[in-house]
Amino acid sequence: MAAKTLEEVLYSIFQGESNAANRYSAFGKASSNKAIQKVFSTTSFAEKIHAEKMRKLALRSGLDMTKFTPELNPVAPASDKENLEAGIKGEVYESTILYPQLAQVAVEQKNKLVSETVNSLGKVETEHAKLFQDIIDNFLNKPDAEVTFYLCPSCGNIYRDKAPETCETCGGSGKMFQKY
């Protein structure tokens, strides 16, 4: 069922992000590769930021908050490469198909804040997909390689190796980034 109301948009994203956080946490725990553990752990935190943004927008919009409890699907991790590829596929789907559709519903509901937030999350999901590809390209066969990530606590964007002065997605200060 496609979302038609603001509540359905926020609920859909909340559940999707909650499940992504759970899935990435499980993928990280299943890996013996340090870089893959860290990328999935950090991305799990980012997806929790996204879920919480949707919960706060629902609260601010006066929606029924009893619905905003995560309904987590079972997770069956595969190989590191398959898990990273599944992550890429999910992030690309969110950023190119799902979120643009949901942002349009918010526009039709005349809620600019939700539309802008959903569009911003779509940009972050694009960056997550690129990050997963970077890990495949540079760390998949290096189980003991050390890598550092910096998470923007405002939007969930993640940078490898160093934090920028300001987040390229939301403009948040790099000084506020969380190091992993």
C-alpha cells in the first residue's frame, strides 16, 4: 500500500529506518571484518537518527504516537559482500524511489517541513550507499584494517577518515560529529 497521508509517510519511514538500524546492527555483529563491523554499526546509529526524526515529526504533527513503535523483521545475515550489497540496494531504493514518492505525498499534504526532511534523508541514504560500495572496494578483503567514521548527529550522514568543517547534507558543524 502506498502512503497517502502524512501519518502513513512518517510511519512508513519510521518503520523502514527502524528495520534498517536493526538489520545493519545484525550485519555488523555477524562480520569478523573490523571495517565492516564498524560501517554497519555506524550506519545503524544513523538509521536510528532517521527513525527518531520521523517520530519527532509525528509528535509535532499531533499524530497517534501509539503506532510509532518499531515492528522489527527477522534478520538473516549472509556473507559480508552480500550484506553490503543488500545495504546498497536498500539505500538506493530509499533515495531514488521511496523517499521521492513520500516527499511528494508530504507536498500534497502541504507539509513543507516533512517534505524537506524526507528529501534530506534521501540525500543521506545516497551517501550511505556510496559508503557501503567504498567498503566493498577498499576493505572487503582486509579483515584487520582500521577505519574511522564520523557521524553527523543531526542528519546521519557518515564520513570516512575525517569530519568536514560542516556536513554537506545539513550544514551541521563538524565539531559535533561522533567519531567511530
